[in-house]
Amino acid sequence: MDTLGLLLDGLQSALTLDNLAFAGIGVLLGTFVGVLPGIGPAMALALLLPVTYGLDPTQSLIMFAGIYYGGMYGGSTTSILLNTPGESASVMTAIEGNKMAKGGRAAQALATAAIGSFIAGTIGTLLVAFFTPSIADQAVKIGAPSYFAIMLLSLVLVTSVLGSSKIRGFVGLFMGLTIGLVGLDLSTGQARLTLGTLELADGIGIVVVAVGVFALGEALWTAAHLRRKPLDVVPVGRPFMGRDDWSRSWRPWLRGTALGFPFGAVPAGGAETPTFLSYIAERRLAKPGAGFGEGAIEGVAGPEAANNASAAGMFVPLLALGLPVTATASILLAAMQSYGIVPGPTLMADQPDLVWTLLASLLIGNTLLLLINLPLAPLWARLLTIPRPQLYAGILFFASLGAYSVNQDPFDLGLLLAFGLIGFAIRRFGIPVLPLILGVILGPLMEVKMREALDLSGGDISGLFSEGLSIFVYGLIVLAIVVPVALTRLRTPQDVVEEEEEVSR
């Protein structure tokens, strides 16, 4: 059956009253959590992961699709109204969006963000549906050496290329890989880094790590900088766009989608680069008097579309290769694994109904996001006036409840506190979260693939280079490390000054 027919079958499976209810609840919960200051979609998913326990896999993933898009929309709301991005990918939205809000155009900024997200998410999901099966067919032919090389490339790109500091990126990666080593060695059964604690023999669950680093770490960081007064929120009004707003937004929506999807589909992670490129492109293409730096609607439409297209694109490596390339994808992978679903080359052949229902639910969740949340924008804005002490007390309660509900073991609460302190520390020293989370997820998988490759070669290191694809990927890794260093050395001081001036503008 062709791709379109499979997608229609997935829509038929997802379009039931029960599934639509779960998608709607997911959108509302995701937006409710995502709209809170400092909380991005990854943290929203981590907090709400336990809510899906007890559901069957299909309903769980449908609800997660709603939470995912709701959290994305919530991040744009805080960026526009508070100049407080929930994640680094929303930084570019805040530049023009908050100035629009202060100029009395918060409604238009929220509307172009929501509609742009809908268009980009829909196009991105359709591209995922058409590209993922062919990539999965080819991925079945990939052996352990090439898989190890691809995962290594993903980690190198995330830490050395996308981060502002390579040293901090590798520190975060080292921390994540170390956490991933905790537990029993799969080959020898020997305990590793368990400190003689029986509860650590099975390793540390990604849910505890994610909730601790994201939710508890953010709460502790906010408490350390607490100001006991409500947030200053700009009135929203009814989100609507005039004819001029539409004419200035539709091209940035399409350009942002074209920029964002490839960056999400490549196993490198991060929507920061396409959102930055989209903002720069719109600024370059803008007509004189567009108002960049004073609240240009193009500066909101383009980056938001790029952000959501990248978010949709990340399902390509997640479903076809089993590679989570963002922190949000890592939480989604943990959710799938909790139901015994293993994303990878054979997933679409082993569980096609589940995959196509998931893709269809992304389209449904994206549509419900627009229909439900656009009229409710003023209501979500009122949540931002909650004083910080009460706000983060609630977050701590749900974080603790979520961590405890996984295994119903008080020991997990101690782990949650430990990872909360780690989350506070990495914020204090500017260590990126994504390499840490990817290290926890990919570390054990890389170990398995490396041992498979070495077993096939009798322990000879040449087993890691036994496939042509693995050699090609190792060449890309060398280029990824060498090229940025070479370009940095070739830049003149004047180039650096001009680049900094461009970013500051």
C-alpha cells in the first residue's frame, strides 16, 4: 500500500472519540505546562510522562503528540509575552515577538506564531510520512559498525558544532555517558558505578533523570533568583491578523519550514541553527521600514515555523534509526521504550499500525492545537501572573509524584533530588542539557553496537571500520571537528566584530 493510503488508514484509526479526547487533553495539558515561565516542551513532556501510564500504547502516543505540540505553543507564548523563552530554540521568537507585544500587537504575534506552527508542523509531518519508510528500508541494511559510527557522529555534532562552548558540551556529554554506565554490565553481569546500592543495579531511568534535570533543576535555579512579585504580563487581546499581517507572514512561514525540516531530519539535533538562519534571512529579505528591531511580524513568523518544522523533522531519525536528536525526542523515546516499542529500522515493518497512527495523531494534535489554543490565548496569559513561589511549589509536587510513580520506590525521590542538584549546577556553569540527556540515552545503545561490531571481528578494532558506510561517517566526524576550527582561525577580527554587531541588532 502506498504512503498516502497508509496515512489515511492511520487517520481512520486515530479519529475515534476516545483518541480525539486523549489528543485534546494532551494539547491542553501540554499548553498549560508549556506556558509556564522557563518550561519548554522537553520539560513539559518529562513532567507529564507519568500521566500516560495505564493507557494502551496507541492512546499514550496520541496523547503525547498533543502534549508535544501544546508544549511547543506554550514556549512561544512566554517568549512573546514575557521575553522568557522556554527553550533555546524560542530565543529568536522573543526578539521581535516581545517588542510586538510591548507595542500593543501581542495578539498578532501569538496568531502568526500559532498559524505558522500549524503550517510548518503539518508540512513537516507529511514529509516525515513520505521520507521515513524509505530511510527505514535502507537502515535495515546498516550493520553494527555503521550504527555505532552514526550515533558517534550525532554526539559529536551536538557537542562540538551546535553548542556555543565545545568544552562545556563535552562536559555535559561525559556526565550523560557516565550516568548511562550505571547498572549491571550486559555481558559480564558486573556492577558498574552502583556504589553497592541494589536499587541501581538496573540502571537509572531516563524519566528520573529528565524530570530531575529539567523540572527540579529549573525550580532550584529560579528559587535562587526569586523575586516575590507577580510577573509583568502584557495584555493579549483576541488573537487575529489583518490583511497586511497575512501578506507579510505567509512567505516567512514557508521559508522557515524549508529551513527547519532538514535540520530536524539530520541526526544532529537542535532547532537553534534553523531559527537563527530564518531570522537572519527574514531580516535580509525584509523591505525597508519593516520594523526589524522594533517588532517585525516576519521575525516571529519565520523562526516559529522553522522551530516547528525542525520539531517534526526529528521524527525521521527517531523512527527510522532509533536516534533521539533532541532532548524532547529523548523523552519520546523513553515513553516508547516503556511500552516495549523499540524505534529503529524494523519498527515500521513490525508495528506499522502503531507508527502510522502516531503520524496521523501528529496531524490531529497539530490541528487541535490551533482550534483550541488560539481562542484560549488570553486565558493562558493569565496563568503567567501566578507568583513564582506557588508556581514552582506545584511543579515540585508534580515532579516528585511523577518520579515516584514510575517504580513506586522512595529511592527514586532521592535520585530526583540528586539530579535536581545536577540540573542546578549545569545551569550555574552554562553546561548544555542536550548532550547530557543524549549521553544517557545513546551511551548504552552505543556500547551494545560497539560490542556487536567487536564480537564480529574477534575483538579486533578493525571491526569498527568494516563497513563502507562506517568509514564514510568517520570521515564526516573528522570534518565536523576540523572544519569549524579551521574557519575560526581564518576569520579576521573585523569579521568577528561584524558578526557580533549583526547578532546584537
